[in-house]
Amino acid sequence: MRAAIRQILVDAIQDVQGRVYEPHVAGPATKKPFIVLREGVQDPEADWAAFSTIVEVWPYVARTTFQQVDALANAIINALHRLRFAHDGEQYLVDYLGTSGPDFTDTDWDANTRGLRFRVFALGWLSGQTFEPDPVQTLREWTEATWPEAHTDPATWSPTDVTPGIYWRLVRLQPVELTAAVTWLQGQINAHILAPSSAVRLFWVRRVTEALAVQRRLTMSDGGPLEFLSVAADSEADPMRRGQVQLTVRFGVLQPEPQYELLRRVYVETADGVKGGIAK
């Protein structure tokens, strides 16, 4: 992942002419401007969300004016913030967190600098498997029909404030009623509302929550109902780790038809003692 981020910075920021280094490579004699990339602590996150890593990016410029630091820092943020990229078969998403401290002058390296902190999420939840009848797919199709501008496919999306991402995730499932024909299940499904602006995320959290409260039920692919028992929202919940909308649902799964083994051979004996067999 570190190598992938380095290459992204090399390709996006021409002013440094490829001078993007790990901390042990750069030094006082390194030509300026240059960038130092530091990989921090890896957070295991929830089981479904793989992990996230804190990455610090430090732009170094000559000791003239901090406006040069501003320009290089802005270029780095523009290159990385909300960026989605793939590396070694894994998908990642980058979020800018802010600076690691105030501007300062590194007297040892004779340079002005500022630390920029990014969180790189490993998008493990994008590879979830499903099967029919699927309540998550039902909610995804309802979302696409209700708000065509929203992105719902994690394989192709690029959430923005104009076209936010809405991702539905099955959290838990529990059988609550068993009958001869149907097994009724109750589950929790969370919606992750992804957009760069917190104000836009709040707007869509309310919009989705109120629409679910009005909708009350949907029809699944097998014709059965997907009932909405309750819906709650927390606009301060982490959109990547938890999801801001929590929906409690109830739906039924038909019992599988019994499978019987076919007879391959039949032996018959009549009342008068005649015997015979039939084979297939």
C-alpha cells in the first residue's frame, strides 16, 4: 500500500519530480521540494471492515515562505483526499484527517514543513457475498429506483456531494418464527452514507431515514415481503465503520422442498407366489 500511495503522489505532483521518499531515505542534502511518506499505526477496525492505516505525508520546501508549504500541501490533499485505488487485489479509500501539528522549520534539514494526516481504509466490506432472496439487494434496488443520482455499487462508485454513495450491509440475523412452510427472520441492516461534506451526509441520513419510515415494506425477489420494523439514525456515527442508518427488518424464507431418492429397482411378489423385478 505504501508503494501505491508513493506512486500516486509521484504521478500527481510534478513539482517534486519524483522525489517522494521514506523517512530514512531523505536528508539534509535532498533537493527541495520533496515529500516524506510515513506509515503509522494499523487499526484492525471491525471484522467486516478489514483495517485502516494512518499515513502521514510531509512536504518539505526551502526556507523561504510558508506559502510554498501551503501550495504543496494543497496539491497533496487534492491528490489523496477521497481517492479510491486498488493494490494487490485490495480496494482502498483515503480520507484527509487534518494536520499533525503547526507549521515548523526543520533546522537540521534547512526546510519548512507541515505534517498531513490521512486515514487509508481497506474496503473489505466491498467483497460481501449474497444469495437470493436477499434483503440487502432489495434495499439497493429500492435506493436506485428512489434516488437515481445515488451510487450504490461499490465496485464502480465514486461518491461525491452531488452523487453520494449509499451502501447497505447486513449486520445480524436471527430466526424468530418457524412454521411448516416459512422460516421468519429478523435482522439488522445498516446504511453507510458516503459523501465528502458532513452537511451533505446529514441531509442524506435524514432523507433515507424518513423514506424508510414512510415506505414500511418492500417486495423481495421471491415475492415475499420485507417488513420494516424500526428505523433509527445517528448522523455522528462513522460512515465507514458503523453506518449512520440502522434498519430492523423481518422477512420469510420458504422451506426447501423435500428431496426423495428415486427407486432404481422394485421387487414384486404376488399372493400366488409369482416373483419378479423391475430395474431402471
